[in-house]
Amino acid sequence: MVWGWVTDFFTYETTKSVVVKSWSVGIINRIVQVLIIAYFVGWVFIHEKAYQVFDSGIESSVMTKVKGFGYHQERIMDVADYVFPQQGAAVFCIMTKLIITENQFQGKCAENGKQYKCQDDFDCEEFVDSILTNGRITGACLRSEDQSQCEVEGWCPVENDRVVIEPMIDVQNFTIFIKNSIRFPLFNITRGNFPSSMTSDAIRSCKYHPKSNPFCPIFAVGDILEHTGQNVVELAKKGGEIGINIEWKCNLDLDIEYCVPKYSFTRLDAPFEKNAISKGFNFRFAKYYKTQNGTEYRTLHKAFAIRFDVMVTGQAGKFNTVPTLINLVAAFTSIGLGTVLCDLILLNFLKGAAQYKAKKFEEVSEAQIEASLIPSPSSQMSTKEAWILPFFCLRNFVELNCLFLEN
């Protein structure tokens, strides 16, 4: 029994092939195989580069610097006036409009706005817990001959952000310098966003253009807004958020000098552009002072700004044996899909489906198996006769000229 298991183990089994000489089925089979091969060669290996191992865990550092001068409310403004924050980070704001409320002191005063008009204290009680006011509503109504308003406690006089102020259109002439360094830790590859051979004079004089100068690290704000399809005047009035994406897509099987960045620009707050509230981008900040007697006061600024987000994405790939073998096996296995499709056609849609089924599948019943296990009388030979016959023939070979007969 053990010897039978050993002999059965060291055997080779192959599938039974049925050759079907049919033009229609043969053409379908070859077309399917060609399509599968074209898909793996064109898309999987050439386009997706499935023979490579990829590293998308990019490490990045971004430094920015803005240059330019602009006029706003009859004042000349430089970088220290309109850039927030001043540290040169990947996210920064360029102020385009500023509403200034000077000399605010802690105290009580009238609130601004038509909704805060009142006739008596009862009209102001509904705003006591409101967080949309310029201070805490006290519940009192400040009556005057001109206009009665609810009283607030906080920084007085309160801000009036409904004044009409022209934005700083000079923002379109400002330039943004971006210095970006990246590293792919899997391959220990580091790169910068402009060639190391570029001189300082070349950097100062260049300006980014997607075709004529795609590696210049200096971008004009007006060009960025033009690439995103934005109107400079409208964006400067309400503010907005612009994304600058630096994409690193590197094929490390080629020379490292071909690993270069690609820039793209988009309006990030576009989904909120049609909203009734919360349009654009603005924020507030204050500058604090003290009088000679130590009383604190401040100047409040409400700034409308264009916020820039510098986002870095990337992926590097390099040839590796493991993904290559995996995708080659997948390609060879997928070619067999043509056989499956042709079998479905032959078994279900052609006239000779029954004949093909009979050739392809062989049915065996239990009765046939039992019948095959019963030996026929003509082939029966006892064990004793099987052992005696060779010795008998050997002993009488010369005298009787014994012949060995084989069933």
C-alpha cells in the first residue's frame, strides 16, 4: 500500500485537450487573448509600471517668501504689512483688504446693526446669550434721539465691518518664492524643486511659466490666479483659498535628473463660492497699546486675504523582481480567460454543443467503476501459477523449447 502511494505521488497528470476547428470560435479566442496581452503590456506594465516597487511616503520641507509693494487706503504696504504669518511656512496669507477700528477701550457701548435696534430693554433680552455680536449683550437698550441700540460690554467702540473699502489690486504683481526639498526614504533619494546648477542671478530674473520656464521657483500671484480662472478684483474683495500643488512623480530606473517637480494650481474653497454665508476668507487680529496711566487699548484689524496652501505629493518607483514576477504570472493566467469564454460559446450557443460536450466531458457512473474492478475469467491466473510458470519454463527451456506466452 505504501509503495502504491509513492508511485501515485510521482506521476504527472495533464488535461485533455479538444481541438475545435471553428473559424468563429478561433477568431474570438485570439481576439480575447490579444486584448488581454495588450492590456497587460500597455496599461499594467508600460503605463502603471507594475514591474516597479513604489514609495509614496514622501518627506517634504517647504519654505516660502513673498515680495512686492502695494497701495491700500493711501498707504504703501510691504511684506511685513500684508503677509501672515511672517515665518515663511507652507501655508500663508496675503492680505488684500483691511478694515481698521482704532482706539478701542474696555467698556460699554451701543452695538452696530439693524437687528440690534430696540425700543426698550425687552427687545435686547433675546440677544443676551448670542455669540454673533461684537461683545456681550447686557440686555439694556441705549436710547438716543437718532437711533436706539442694544448695549454691549466689551471693546468700544465696536467694529463696523460693513464699510466699503477698495481692495489692494497690486496683489497681482506680488511674487512668491517657493523652496521645496523632498526625500523618498525607501530609496534614500533627495531632490530640490529647482536645479542645483541654476545661479542666483538666474533665479532672481526668472518667472514661472508651465512651458517656457517650468522649473523656476518664483511665481507671480496674477499668473497663479489666471491658471485657476479667478478674477483678481473679486477675489481681492472677499478673499479666498488657493492651492499650489507640487507633484513629484519619479521613475528611478532613469537618470535621477529626470526626477523633477510638476506644479498645478486650484481654488480650494470653490465649493463655498455660491454659499449665502461664509464666502471668501478673512480673519481678525489686534495690536495692543497702553496709555500713560496704564490703561490698555487696541487697534482691531479685520483682514480679507488670499490664503495659499503649498501641498507636496509624490511617488517614486524602481524595478523590483517580486512585483514583476507577480504581474507576469497574473498575465499568463489571465490569457486563459479566452478559453473560458470560448467554452461558454461552444457549450451553449453553437449547433454542435452536444458533440463538443461529449468530447470534452467523460461521464463515469458507479456501476461502470464496479464493473471495471471485476476481473474477466480469461485473464485470471492464480498466484501459484504465476510463480510456477517462470521456473517451469526455465527448467525445460532446452528440452521442451518453452515459449513464454503473455496475455
